[in-house]
Amino acid sequence: MAELKRRQFLKTSAWAGASLVGTSHRWANANDRIRVALIGAGGRGGALVRDTYDVEGVEIVTVCDVDERRSREKADAVEKISGKRPRIEKDMRRIMDDPSVDAVTIATCNHWHALAGIWACQAGKHVYVEKPIAHNVVEGRKLVEAARKYERIMQGGTNRRSSGSFRRVAQLVREGIIGDVYWARCEFPNPRDPLGFKQPEPPPDWLDWNLWLGPAPQQPYHQNLVHYNWHWFWDFGNGEMGNNGVHIIDICRWMMGRGLPVRAHAAGSRFGPKDQAQTPNTHRSTFEFADGALLTCDLRNLYSDQGRVIPRRAVYAKRQWFAEFTWDLYGTEGYIHMKHRVEKPGAGCDYQVFLGRNDKAEPPMGELPNLHHYQNFVDAMRAGDRSILTAEIEEIHLSGIFCELANISTRVGRELRFDPATEKIVGDDEANKFLGREYRKLFELPDPV
């Protein structure tokens, strides 16, 4: 406990002053190496190890996870790629204390994303944070405030914004090819099996349960939380809406060139065999903007769309197929249909443009080059220019709000009126409580940041 109190003091003293030394000055020479700490060594952490070493002049010097098995596994992967073994830490606060670390890559559970990012900014480090960038709306705004206050580069993990095919569609829409976009819809059917039920038990020796919980409420360990299935429990995850909904809604909002909605309504539940999970496995949401334009999203985890499946061999070896997910943009002069592309690199899409009443698509209109999402983050760091980022933190915070509003609407069972200026729900005290959360002692959200 004394060690935790000492580090709590550090966060409010030494960390807050660290940003006075701007790292952009240190990287005046593009050959200077950038030293990164990986926080969260699960599946996404492993992918981000590979992404990091795709970028010249970047090295992972520390791997941090509360599961010591995962830390060793990812440290082995780093050593195999680079020839250097990174330091292993269990408590991310030791990384914040290390002035030699220039940036952090955050791939923890959702409930840790914002606090880890804020601490990193206070410690003068740049941040790459996986989606969703926060567990709730208040945390997302605080993360943006921290990036601005400490002048840190912060990239969200919604990597489809770096895809050349999606960037080309966005370009066409901006050029007005289908007129004014009045409706965007997205659909994500992805099969997931029921979890069953797991009883509370003592946490395993390889896991620091206190640090895994972090800012979340104290509660017993059970095997449906560690690992991955925490997504489907409200204290830690945001359901499929925050897991993949944020990816596909972000594409719609980006293409529409819109900010935040003024009304949101969503409904959903867990259908099929009963299990321990809490979040919907079937979820439909509708968002309305001030001018009446709409964004709609359908998420399904049960047996649907078996007749239109995509082989997954080249990218995801663990599952042989999944149902394709799609986007549609409807404008005053035509529409664009997009479907997810798996077999080619770049997390891209195949798209068709239909103009007027034509029932045949226009000739192919090409793609822009794919950008490497982590390279884009590093380029912005070296330039000291957040405008370079394809997924700058405030943009991804705004997209995350849609997901949070959908979850809140479902939980309270009614439509929400939303004030984009204040990021508050209008006239609904019960719903507003879900915009934030209470925190365990020593893991509180800093206020101010």
C-alpha cells in the first residue's frame, strides 16, 4: 500500500511536469529511435508488437501485463523479432516513472484504456490506445483533455481510417459524388457462442487480480472474465457495440462528416441459451442529427447470414468463416455500398457507387494507398503534428459516444435526447449516471487531468 501511495504522489507531481520537455525536439533527427512500452499483452497486444516492428526506428523496451504468462510470451516475441529482450513489468505505473519511455501502446481491457492514457500524458508520453478509447463518455473527454493539456500525440486504434479503400470512399463523398448524405447504416453479424456460467474462485497465481480490476468495482474472480469475455460484462467492457460497433459506426460518422447526434434510441437483449454475460448479443440502434439525418447500426451474434459467409483463412486462423459486414451511404444523388474485405491486407472494403436510379454500379473508381496505422502514429510523433493522424483521439472519442448512447438507451429502455455541446443527456438523471462511473481508491480518474 505504501508503494501505491508513493506512485499516486508521483502522478500528481513528477508526471505532470514531464511534458515540459517536448519530445518533438528530441526527434529533430528522423533517425532517432523511439522507445515504446506495450501495456496489455493479449491478442491485440501481439498484433501491435508486429505493427510496431513494421516501423523503422521504433523499439519495444517494456512489456506490461497483469498476467505474467502473457508478458513472458510477448517479451519472447519481441526478442525474436529484435534480438533484444524487453523489460517486463506488472504495474503500468512503473512505466510512467521511466523517463526513457517515449510512448505507450495501450491494449488492455476497456476499463483501463482512459486511465492508462491519462497517466501516460501526465508522464510526458505519447499514446496509441486501442478502441474503444474509453469505457464511458466522461473518460473519453478526459482523455482528449489530457492529450491537449500535455500536448501529446494520441492515436485511436480504429485502423480502418488508414485503409486506402475507405479513404477513397471518404474522398468521393467529400467531392459530392452522391450529393448530401442523409442516411448511413452499418451491419455487423458475427457468431459468438454462449459463455455458460463460471463460479467465483480464487484468482490464479499468474494473475494480479487487484491490478486487473484497476478502476473497476471490487468483485470476485471467475473464469468468464479472464481473458476476452470481459467484453460482455458492463464493469469492464461495452458489449459488441464497444468491441466492433465502434469500428463500423466510426466509418459511417467519418463518411457523413458529422459530429454528434441529438437523439439516440437502441434496443437489444441476449437471445438463445442463457449464460452469465450481461451485454446484448442482438442490438439495433438509431441516431438522429440536428438536421434529421440518420445513422443506424445492427449488431448480431446469433445464427444469421449463414448463406453469405467469407472465408477467414488468410487472416484469422482460429475461425474458418464469418458473415460479411457492410456499410451503406444514401445521398440525394445516389448511394454507395461497402462490404468488408478480409483476404487482402489493410482492413479495407470493396465498394460500389450507384448514381440516380441506375441499377448498375458505376465503373470502379480506384483506391488510395493503404497507410500503416502505427506508422501514421509514429510519423505524427516525429513531426509533432496531430493533424497527420488518421484516427486522432477526439475524432475517435466522438464515435465512441454513439456506442455509449446505444448502450445507455438499451439499459434504461428509452430514447435519449443528447446535447452535443455539453456531452450530456437532456432531462434524464438516471441515464446521465451511465456517462461516467465510480472508481476504486488509488485508481480514480484525475480531475482535472
